[in-house]
Amino acid sequence: MILREHTYEMTAELGRIIALDTGDARIGIALSDPLGIIASPAGHISAIPPEAAMRELMQIIREKEVKAVVIGLPRLIGGEEGEQARKARAFAETFRGILPTEIPIYFEDERFTTAMAGQVTQKKRRANRRKGEKDAIAAAHILRTFLDRPVPSRQEYVPVQKEKTDI
């Protein structure tokens, strides 16, 4: 296994990382090891209702001592953002509101991750079970891409500060 220097530097600051492949029905989850070298599928949860999904994610983050969150950003083939990307950004904005401020949120381009995950699960079990597996594998692809990216090129989510207006 080849370890890249930037991966070690990044994880020395961050620690265990969780990646989320957010969807309308399910959220795929992947976790890194404590050194941030290995990306592994870690299951999926229901995205409905959203409040319950957020609570469940917060429980995982506390239990696994997660130090950063990576959310897949589904761009269109040309690189522009469509409806699903807007939903991912809205999810990040809501999640930022409950996530401790010391835990950063990053976005990672997730184009083609679901298709790659589908190829991995194609020969396995029943279709319903494959959907959840596919989401977790897609999250692991998102996390692997993030871990391989040099630190300066990572896209951290910073919420827009809304101006207060006196009425």
C-alpha cells in the first residue's frame, strides 16, 4: 500500500472522517480509520424523516469521534450543479446548524460514484439490499477521493452569514 504524505498531514489535524452520500431516501455512510488512511463503507440510514437522520448521524459522529464530515456534491457531467447538488448544499446547511463548530464540513465531487458502486454490488443479493450497500460504497468512493486530494484543494463548506436587519 502506498501512503501519500499529504494524507498523513491532513489526518494529523483531522483524525477520523465520515463521508455521506445523501439522497432522497437513504444516506450512505463511510468512515476512515483513525489515521485517515483507509476509507470503508459503514452502512446507510434512512433519510426520512430528516430530523431523525440528523440525530442518527450525530450519534455516529459522537461514538466514532469523527473530526470532519465530507458530503458528496453531485455535479452534472459538465461540472455544473443541478437540483441534487442544491439538495446536498441544503443538507450541509442544516447539518452545520447542529454539528459542533470544531468539526468542519467539506464537499467532494461525487460524479459517477453511484455508478461505480452499482458495478461493485451488481452480482450481490437482492435489489433492495443492494441499494443500501450501493449508497455506502458510493460514500466510500467519495471519502477515498477526498483522502487522496491535496489539503489545499479541499472545498470546505462555510455557511453564508446572513445580515441581521432591524425592523
